Amino acid sequence: MHLRKTTVTTLLALMFTVWIFTGQQFRRIDDAVLKNAGKTGEDWLTYGLSQGETRYSPLSQINASNVSRLGLAWSFDVGMGGGGQEATPLESNGTIYGITNWSVVFALDARTGKEKWRWDPEVNQVAVRPRICCGVVNRGIALYQNMVIAPVVDGRLQANDAETGRVLWEARVAFPQDEQTITMAPRIAKGKVIIGVSGGDRPTRGYFAAYDAMTGRFAWKFYTVPGDPSKPFENAAMKRAAETWEGEWWKFGGGGAVWDGMAYDSDAGLVYVGTGNAEPWPEELRKAKGKTDPGKDNLYVCSILAVHVDTGQLAWYYQVVPADSWDFDSVQHLMLADLIINGRQRKVIMQAPKDGFFYVLDRITGSFISAQPYSQVTWAKGIDPETGRPIVNPQARYGADAITISPGGGGAHNWSPMSFNPAAGLVYIPTSTANSFTYAAEEVFTPKPGQTTGTIRPAPTAKLPPPPAIGPAPLDAS
């Protein structure tokens, strides 16, 4: 699920270094341009700066010696409406493109901050707000071939002319009546728009889909959990996944929402996608683990998936938290890099998901390389170096007796962007080191509108002692 709702909206101040191309021809953004995005620092063309999502700019004009001299050049009020502003603006050809929490798209002159155009998709806020999990947010847009491709929270995907704002095409991805909305930034991969659907903590079946970027025509869809087994499976991956579920899971959706992390390797032709938590939360309610059963993994919740960009067929998967019971979405940012590991270069994918471990995988094969805690962790004793599976603390498998676990459902790292500096070899991760949550399963699962986690709310006082902790201790708040 997403970051929990807060009573205070945090406004993020974003600092941009923008190159203004006066007198030059308007540059169209195609696949070749996106493949090289971020290398010069001239523009910010995609959500993670590059298709590898590194968010590292090579610009050096602003540094420790002059940062104190920075001052406000202009400001722009994106508009009211509630929710939170989590979107990363994009910049191209001297224009900044952004989107509000209610999916209003706008373009600004980067030199002056003057609005060039604005497009309001006119979401029915009264009807849609109760359907959104969890909070009215939008994380960004995509640029391609003189278009701004925008996710609309009510389940639409639209393309606006980058110079005028005129709508060029619109596609329907999801319906809020099905408890599914769109809160993530779309990505472009080989002329396709890749977009996922949120709906965590609701009775939904997660998926992500691809649409032709020029026309909005549907290309393919990949479900992240299996559906009703009495019906034909969509592909071999779903048939395999169904073997890892028990009972009548499909009646409650299963979970696996896709609401943030993606990356693309154009050389490998692979799109990488992170998936969300299982539904309901406690594995006992999903019959994932019985008294004599070693446990069902519930593929592909809390996983990293690699699919072929042309077909949407699964290339490999790595399940970060099998049979997740703690709301440990693995949708946090996916980051690609080429690293020297044990004397040889590896093409890797890295992630710091909610569960408190930092993962490094081979992005071509999906094989596990390493995982270490970056925050305090009590739900697991570590990660098996041979299998890559978590060594779960037995006490963390909660039932009706409440127990406090770290991290909690909010995660040691949630949607906040992270960055990789290849020169320093460092990844910078915004974390919540003191995060924990008290879990207790409902003795009788009684799903209600907007509350289908299967856990007691509000969280009760812990009755059981917490499991032993590993990883960095929480910072002293004093």
C-alpha cells in the first residue's frame, strides 16, 4: 500500500538547474534521446532522470562552495485541492512540465515561471476520493515525441501536446468503481507507455499495462497475482503463480498493486516493475501457511518482475518477501547500474523497499547478489546468501495477539526518491529509521469498505515482546 494518510500536507521545495535553449529548434524526445537521458544534465526528461532511474545529475555548477548564495528566482502555486504533492516535474527545451495531486497538467517557462498552458481532466473528486488508496497523490508524467503523457487518478491515461496542452489521445487503464486508480508516473519503453494501477488494501488484483505512446492503443497487460483458477490463465506465469496460493484468494483480489517503482534496460529489452503487498495482510487469512504446510509464497506479491518490452511476457522474478504479512510493498524505486562485484562487472538492479533491506540483483538473470539491512529490522534475522530468501523471525508471524514489528507498513523507505552517484559508488536513501507498527490479525475476517487488510484498526497495544533487531539502530530523536 501507499504511504499512510497524514493530517498535514508537506510542501516540497524543488531546486532546478535549467538550461534554456533560446533560438534553437524544439527538440523532440524519442527513444534514442531517452536512452541517453541524464548524461549531460541539460534536461530532466523522465521520472528518474534516466531510464535506469539513477536520479544523478553530472552538473557541477552548484557545489559546497557556492550553494549558500542560491536564492529564490520565482515561485509557482500549483493549486489547491487537498492530498499531497509528490510529483517530480520534468524539464525540456526550457519548459518545466508538472502535474498536481488531482492530475491537472501544466507547463511553465523555466526562466520566468510564467504558465504556458494548463489542462484539467476534471476528475469527479467527490466520487473518486473514497476509492483512492492511500491519499490523493500523483507522482509524475512522461515526455515523448512532443507529448506530455499524464496519468489521471481516476484511471485514465492521456497525452497532451507539449506546446499547447491540447489532448491528443486518451486511454482507459482502470476504473475507480473497481477500487483501482493511478498514482504513479508512467515510463516510456520502446515507444510504449508502461503504467501500473494502485489499489493496495482494497480487494483488487494488481497489474501493469503497456500502451502505444503515439496512439494510446492497448499493447499488453501483465497481472501480478493469479485470478480465478476455474478460468483460463492469461499466461504461463499466472499458472505457475496459482500453485503458490491456497483457498479462494481471488475473491479478495490478492493484492500486488503497482504504484511506483519501474526501470527499463533498452539493451536487454526488459522492463522492471515492483509489486505491492498481499491482501489481506495476515498470511493465515490467505491460508498461505498452515500448521503442517511449509508455506505458500503467493507469487508475485512483494516482488521485482522483469518482462519483455515487446510482449509483456515474464523473463524472471525475484520475490523480496514471500507470503508477505506486513504490508511490505516492493514497489520502491528500482535503480540500474553496472558495478564491479568480486572482480567482475555485473549489470545490476538495486532496490531499498519497505522491508528494511537493500537488495542487489543481476538484472539480466534475476539472480540474487546481496541484501543488507539499511534500517532497524525485527521481522527477519537476515537474508539467506544462497537462496536470497528472508530468514523470518518466527515471532513476527502474528495472529490475534498484537506484536510490534520493525519496519512497519509505512516502510523503512517509501515513495521518496533515492539517488545513485556512480563516481562515489554511493546510493542515497531517504529513510524512516524509527518506523514500526503493531500488528494483530482479525479473528474473523470481516472486510468493510476501505478496510480490507484483515488487521485490527486502530492498532492495539502490543501484548507480545518484539522480536530481536538487526541493522542500524534508530536515530536518537532528542
